[in-house]
Amino acid sequence: MTDEPGESAIRSDPHSESPFKGKTGLVRLWNAFHYSRAGFAAAYRNEDAFRQEVLLAAILIPLAFFVPTSGLGRALLVGSVLVVLIVELLNSAIEATVDRISIEHHLLAKRAKDIGSAAVLLALVNLAAIWALVIFG
């Protein structure tokens, strides 16, 4: 099977995918930092669950430094909190993308959102299990 005319030329040009592709070095890092900052702000502004989890993180991360445990235990405590935030950000991105495509009820849209929600639930169960195991042995 052969490519459509001009298709291989399009694939080899990184600028054909996005005008943001092809940036390198410090410019790329600077832009990525600002995109990440905008993502945090958008999630905090628009997602109730993310705000609640940020509040949880603001309590649990400092608390992790007062729990009598090893450095590895402390890393597990802090890491489990960060995993919840990461998974919530990914879930919010999935939900926004699904809603961008269409807001009408569709079985696949529901499945995507439910799977993202299940991932958040697992991250929260993971957090509770790690905190219980580190604190109570």
C-alpha cells in the first residue's frame, strides 16, 4: 500500500503537525513551563475536584514531614499525593476533550469519562493504602 501523494512530505515536516513543534532548547522549556502553568490555572479555576485535591495536598504534604518514618516512607507519602493530582489533571483533560468533541450523551463519551473517574478513584485508594501502611506498618 502506498502513501497518498504528498503524505510522506507532510509527515516528515514537524511544523505540519503543529506550529509549536520544532521549538528546541530553552525556548521550548520556557514555553512548556508557561503551558503547564496555564494548565494548572485552568484546572484550578474550572475543576472542583482538582481544587479539593489541591487542598488535600496542602494538608498532607506538610504532614508527611512530621510522620515518623524513613526517607523512603516520606517519599511514598508525598508521591502518593502527587499521583492523585496527576491523575486528576489527566482525567480533567479527557473530560474537556470529550466535551469539546460533543456534549450530547454518547456511550463512548460516557465510557471515556467513567474510565478517567475510575483512575482517580484508584489513585485515591492508593493514597489511603500507602498512608495507612506507612503510618500503621
